[in-house]
Amino acid sequence: MAETLPEPPQADGPSPREALFRRLDELTADEGHFETVGSRHWALFEDAGPCLLVTFERLDPLLANPGAMPWGHRIAAEQGWSHLCLIADGETWYRDPAVYRYFDRLVDDAFFEDFDRVLFYGHGHGGHAACAYAVAAPGAQVLALNPRATLAGPEVSWDRRTLGARRLDFTSRYGYAPEMLEGADKVVVIHDLSLREEAMHSALFRAPWVTRLSAPLMGERIEFALRSMGVLPRLVTLAMEGALTPRAYAEIWRKRRSYAPYLKALLEKAENARKRGRAIAICRSVTRRLKAPHFARRLARLTGEK
């Protein structure tokens, strides 16, 4: 009698990727589209209002959180905006001929002309993309956090942080981000100017219509910091309105005075520089305003008090 092989285990349900794509399909079933763009990108478009938010996001965070949606979806829904999101699988930097062709098609269809206002937003890889692809929508606003101008050529040989990405094509199409901003309206780029590489990328965005701002001590995690402080939606809203001025940003950035990672980085910088008086002043300022055991302990150690 022949041996009966066991049945292969059956999947309990759709994979996280299948579940996500199903949600995005359903979201755009009536107004918009969700489509594959090459082998590692997808485009989500929600048609909901006369202002358009264009975001560049990563697939991994969406798959890691069941039920998650692209971050831009939430703020666009709250504001009554339309939303176009390019989703990347991995560190593609959105440098893909299929993505170039997708934006070419949008230009040919006069897609962006249907909207009263357009804002391109992105962080890191997406920050570069927000600047590079803004050329497709003349007159658009741009808000980019930690954007790299490019990763190609001798002008950025000093940036050794992501050497693997240098194999990507940053020259043929939609490449050098500062040049791609020539048709934009108001552009705001935010870097951590206390870091050499970040400050040098910022300096490459030198056009008069570009406002360069700093989020010191936040490194390459400016978006995470702004989200954690709860101020990113306000910044995006102001950028959409073309009203994100240095003064408006400075008022919002004051929120860092209650943001623990910033305060700890500030204290660490003072201690590393052996500026004891400065470290004591920081600890006293924080403990007067906040319940902060970490700073209370540091203050006691620095002053010898118990």
C-alpha cells in the first residue's frame, strides 16, 4: 500500500503584502488608482480634493504594522487633499526607469494641472525624490527632510554614508535634485546642519526660492523627531500653503525643548565638549520645566549635590 504523503500546510490568510495591496486597491476603487510601477515600486492615487500631496514612502514599515496605511494618507484625509504616494520596496532611492516613465506619463496627461496646489514631501531617500520629481509639476511646493542632492559625481565624494547607493543612476533622468527644483514655487529643505555631510548637502540647494532650515542634533532622523513631537502635520500644512517661513518654523521647532532625545543629545554634546557649566545649565533648565529623572541625576552628579 502506497504511503500517503501529508498535506502541505495551508496559509491562514493573505500575506502582509497581499493584505496591504488589497486595502490600497479597495481605497482607490472609486476615485484614483493603485498600480505597479516596475518591479520594486507602486503608485497610490486618491482623488479627494483640489490640493495634491505627493509623498514617497517605504514598503517595510507598512508591512510591519498590520492595517497600516501610508503616512501621507492620514494627513491628506484630514485636510481633504488628494494624495499621490510612490511606495518603494527597499533602498531604491526611487532611481528606476519605470518611475521615470510613470512621472513622464503624468506630465503627458497634464495630471498635475488638475490641482490648485501641489506639495511634494519626503524624508531621506524620499526627500531626494521629492526634490527630483517636483520638476514634473511646475509651480509645486516642496518640503524635503534630510534630502541628498545626489549621490553621483565628485561633488559629493565627501559623503561616505551610503556607498552602495552610488551604483544607482543619479544622472540620466530626474537626477540632480537642486536642478530639478528650478520650476518649483517655494522649496523648504531641512537638514541637521551640525553634521558635516548634512550641512554640505544643504549648501547645494542654493537657489533663491529655496529656504534652508536646520534641525540640529537630529541627525538623519528629522522626520521621526518631528512625528514624535507631533508637529509634522503642521509643517506639511504650512508648506502646502506656501507659508512655511523661517519664523513659522522657529516657533514650531521650539517644541524640541520638551523632546527627550533632543535634550539628551544637547546634554551629551556639552559633556563631550567638557563644558560643565553648560551641562549644569541644561540640566537645571530641563528639571525646572519637566519631570526628568535622567537630568536630575546628571545635575546631582555634576554639582555634587544629593
